[in-house]
Amino acid sequence: MKLIKQDLILDPHLPGTIPVQRCQIGDIARRLKAIQPRVLGVAIQVSAAGRVRTLAFSTGRSIYAVDIDVIHDSRALPGDSSFVSLLAGTTGITLAGFDMAAQALHLYRHLGLHVQGVDLSTLHSRFANRPHLPSEVVAESGYSEVKWNHVDQLWDILGEWRELCLRAWISARLLFVHIMS
């Protein structure tokens, strides 16, 4: 297990480090079933060629990273259909991320799987064609000590490991705050 530093949202109720576990695609649904989260932040890492390399899920307390660049379509997935159900939104776990439609399209193109989730960039926006920046959604969630520019930069640096994990973690935290308010 690795730890990544979280110094973007400074709140006494949020951790300074977050554990990250690498998982196989067949293990992720089993691990999540054991802890039964209500929400999961989701983020993808895309290669220069446009293929999904890694999929990160976060409960808001920990992050699970799944390498999927070795799988070229859903027929190569392990026999367990739990992962398919997780992405499809039929497990009772709500997935959330920024630019969720683009993430869903990448995953469909790569794995042939349907994805259902909440797009955080349009959750509070009055107009779907004017999505909010991640820092704007963080501000609306009540966090005050935030490195605003650094939060938005997480979505500009799509190829880096730490940024991938923090995108999933922030997404989970924001949906959790939205549900609890």
C-alpha cells in the first residue's frame, strides 16, 4: 500500500495522507463489497493514444487503483460480473467524477462497458453547457482553505499517478458532502 500526500484542501477533518491500493480488475468489486461505500469518486488515466490505462476509485478515505490497459474489451474481464455492475450503477454505489460523460465514453470505447455516474461539474451548474471548474465545486461544498489553482490543475495533468488518485478522492469527498447536506 502506498500513501499519497493531500495538501490541497486543508481541513482538520480531512487526512493529510491517503492510502492507495493497487487492485486487479477482478478484486475491486470484492474489496468494495466488503466495506460497502455509499459513494465512489472515479477518475481515469488516459494514454497519449487515448486508451484508458488506469481507473481509480475512492471512498473518500482510501483509493483503489485498477490497471486496465492490459484489457482490450469486456470479453477479457474476469468471469465475475461485479465490476460490470459497479460501473453500470446497479450495485447501490453512486459513482461520481468530473466530466463523467467523457470518462464513460473512454471506458465504453476501451472495454465496451456502460457507465452510470454523477457529473460533479454540472451538479450545481444552472446550465449543463457551462460546467463548473473543480475548484468552484469545492468552494460550493464549504471548504475554505483550499489551494484553488492546484485543485484545477489536477484535471490539466491527466497522465500523472498522484493527480489521478487525488481526482478520484476529491470527487468522492464532494459527492459525500453533497449527499450529507
